[in-house]
Amino acid sequence: MSHTFGIRQAQKQKTRQAFLDAALALLEEQSLSSLGLREVTRAVGVAPTAFYRHFRSTADLGVALVDEALGSLHPMVRTTVSTAGGSEERITRAIELISHHVDTHPAHVRFIARERHGGVQPVREAIRAQLERFAEEVKAELAKDPEAAGWNDDDLLMLAHLYVDQMLITASLFLEAQEAPAEERERVMQRALRQMRLITVGRSHWLD
């Protein structure tokens, strides 16, 4: 009995993932607000009624895509901004993480960039919640740094948001340069490094 249940659960998860993959592929060319349920079910090869066994609506599907796109990044972001190494090493780690993520998950990055200010409110809110969580995690790591002595919580959170926002901007720049010549990608890399350094320089003088 438990073996049969396990097979059913595995099949259910496989179908759910097929919906996510199909939607992500379709969203390469359109926004979530214009995505039709029948488009997704047709791409998966199932009847429209099967969709509702996994998601309440396309907005619910979009929220699941947000979790898939950003959820796994939390441990990596915490490691990237940890106090191990100096500020230059942390900046380099952050840029390398962003570059690698864009190269390996371009469709997810494009989806987040488009839907962050898109027309589907639950998805916007899900992205905002994930970014707030990133900011809180970055803030917790920044608070461990000796340079944080004398900083209050509000200012540390403001700094964390600056880093998170800059990482998003950098991801968008890398995405735009993905098909560009190597020298253009290198210019994007150097610009991203300089912008992160500028935030770090401002941080070192904030309490002056």
C-alpha cells in the first residue's frame, strides 16, 4: 500500500514539475498575466482539469515559480556575504554567484526581472517577500562584521537592501549580455564590481 502511495506521490510531483517547466518555457515570450491555463496544459499534454490538482490558478503557479527561482539561493547568498574574507573577496564571491546563476538559470532570472513589477499581484508579493528575506539574511551576516560596530538595525537593513538591489541589477545586466561578445561580458563584470565597491566605500564612511 505504501509503495503504491509512494509511486502516486512521485508521479504527482513529476506532473507538477512538468507544469512549472512548461510555464517557464512559455514565459520566455510573454508575461504571466497573459499566460492562459490551456496553453500550459496543452504544453504538458494533459486535460485542463488536471491543472487544478496542483495549482489553484496561474497566479498560484507563478508563486510556485518564484519559490523555485529564488528559494534555493538563500544558503548561497548567506555564504556569499558571510564575514569570511575581506570586503573585496565578498564582492567577488557575489559577482561570481550572480554570473553563474544567470548562466545556469536564465529563464528563472528573466521571469523574476519581468514579474517583479508585473501585473499579477500575488507574484509581485511573493518576489517582494523573498527579497525581504534575502535582505534580512544579508543584514544578519553584516551585523557579524566588526565594521558594523555602532550601526543600528535600520541602517544595517538599509545597507542589506542596497546589496540585494544591486545583485538584482547585476543579474539583469548579465542576462542582457549573455549572448554578447566576451569583452562586453567582461565590461559588465567590471562595472558590477565597481558598483559593489562603491556601496562598500559608502558603508565605511557612513558613521563619519
